[in-house]
Amino acid sequence: MPPRLRRSFFDRSVLKVAPELIGATLLVDGVGGVVVEVEAYHHTDPAAHSYTGMTERNAVMFGPAGYAYVYRSYGIHWCLNVVCEAAGSASAVLIRALEPTEGLAKMRRRRELPDARALCSGPGKLCQALAVSIKHNGLPLDRPPFELRARAAVPEIVVGPRIGITKAVDAPWRYGLAGSKFLSKPFKA
């Protein structure tokens, strides 16, 4: 079994951490799967929540690294991010999609869907399937209810621009598992 990721894993550049999360396993209370899609948000990036400074909502992003940053998107869906870089840097990786492998029955109940492909194919869907909410904001990623395990092998990764944003749309900071049918949206060839 691959080792658990420690907080020190996240205390590096968000652009190094993000692709290395592809193929890692993320569980919340034993429910989850393989990370197949992420997006990086650097503090110098106008699309990052931290770009204009610290607020009550984004304070967790300012560190230290290795903690969950959970926010509500469009007032509807929770989104899970992992805080990266040194305290004060305010960078994070958005977990966009998982290939569900553990706790499928719970995920199907929570999402009211039988199709495994649709359970975690987007950040809001993923949080609903794993029952992630604001109560997880600020929790360490190397302690329960979280379990993050390193990938067993280096997978083939595809890279492209992030989606669902209006600023810095051309930054190639979206990473995905090549050929995965569990992505939120296919990468352009």
C-alpha cells in the first residue's frame, strides 16, 4: 500500500504538487478514490481566491500547507482544495474529479445516481459524494477524516487550461489522468 501523504508533501510549489496528486488516493471517512483531475491556483493568479488578500472565507489558504480549504461555489456546491506552499503564500489545488473506488454504495446514495462515472466527475459532485462540507474547512489532510495516499506509479498526465473561470483562463494549470473516463470534462487534443 502506498504511503500516506504528510503535510510536508504540500509545502512546495502548487505547480509541483498539483500534477503529483494525479493518481493519488483521496478518502474522506473511508469513501473516495483515485484523483484523476486537479487545478492549481497560485497566489499571483487573478483566478485564485487569495489574489486580493485574506478574507474570512479564504483565510485557510494562507497556510500552513497540508490543510483543506473548502468553499461554496455559486452558493450551491462545496469545493475541496488542498493548501500548498509556505504559510502566507495562499496557494491551493482544487480537486476536480476522482475515479470512485471505495464506498460506492454511500456515494450512490448521496448523489442518487447509479452510474459510477458521474459520481465524482466535478468538484461539486465529488464533495457531495464524499459528504465534504464547510465542517472540513481547515482540517489537516494527514489525519481523519482525510486519508491521502501517494500514487503507486507515475501515470500519464494531460495538461490544459483551467475551466469554469473568467480570469487567467489560458494558464495551463489543469492536470488530468490521460484516458480517464472520470474527468469532469475532456481535455482538448
